[in-house]
Amino acid sequence: MTGDRRPGRPRSEATRRAIEAAALDELRERGYASLTIEGIAARAGAGKQTIYRWWRSKADLVLDAMTDFADATVPIPDEGSLPGDLLAFLVASFRQRGARPALVGLMAHAVLDPEFAPAFRERFLFARRAALRGILQRAVARGEIDEAVDLELLLDVVFGVLWYRLLVDHASLDDAAARDLAALVVRAASLNQVAAQ
């Protein structure tokens, strides 16, 4: 499974970071289809054997790189209110639109490779959902969202917009889009909206 310890010497954290950074740089320049272990190794100054010892495939390497990247660049905000938390989360998420080649490549690989798909769902897709679910659950605890609201549907709305725009590339993922989506979700989740139904 992705992320399991492979046989051999323990990982050097500095080398791991260099390899992941090289993979993301190569992705931005070449795209997922043209990404190679050889190119990543050359850019990172690491041996191919080191990469293959730590990752089974380029998809596993990119998944680790994107998971670490998302954890570092999209923190879980606590602004004290649903509108503030949601806007901060979406702005940070949408500002990573430069990672589009990696995300689209991973999604395509997950569709084509049933062995890779569970790792992508659990470690990346569901992890991002869990981060946003925590924000929504805090809002429920503060009384900003009625307990009857279907949080999973709200999560689908947010990530549906994100992934549709990533995959189809028909509209931007910018700060304005983040503000509009945050406002839409807040309206949908508000107590007044629920009471009016």
C-alpha cells in the first residue's frame, strides 16, 4: 500500500523532500503524462534506485508529494466563524491551482488503476474532505449550522466545484471564485435557510 515502509535503508528526510519537490517541479513543466522517474531523479540529484526503493510508481510518489504539499499550504483555519473559516480554507485551496497537472494526473491514474485508486481516495481526497468537515462541525457546535443540515452534501458541493473546474478547466479557481463558493455554502447552511424550508 502507498506509504508503507519498503525494505532497505531508512529514508533521509532531506532527500525525500528534494525528490517530492523535484516531482512537483517536473509536473508543472512537463505534465503528468510526460513525468518520468528518470527526470525526477536527475532534478533531485538522487538515484532512481532510491526512488524505487521508497515508492512503487510515479503515481505513489506524486500522491505523497501532493499530500505533503496540501498539508503544508492549506492549513485548517480557525477564524471564529463559518464565513471566515470557509473563506480562508477555500482561498488557500484555490491558490494551489498551479498543482492542477498533478491533481488531474492523479485523478486520471486512479480511474485507470484500481490498485492505486483506494490510496488516492483515502490519503488525499478523503483527507481534504475531513479537513473541511472539521470546519463545518465546528460551525455546528457554534450554532451556525443546524444539526439537520447534511454536511456530506455541503462537502460534495465544495469539492464538486473544485474538481469540476480542475478537470474541465472551463472557469477559474481564484479568490473571487472562493468568495462566491463560500457565500453559497454559508447561505445553504444557515439556520434561516433551514427554517424557511
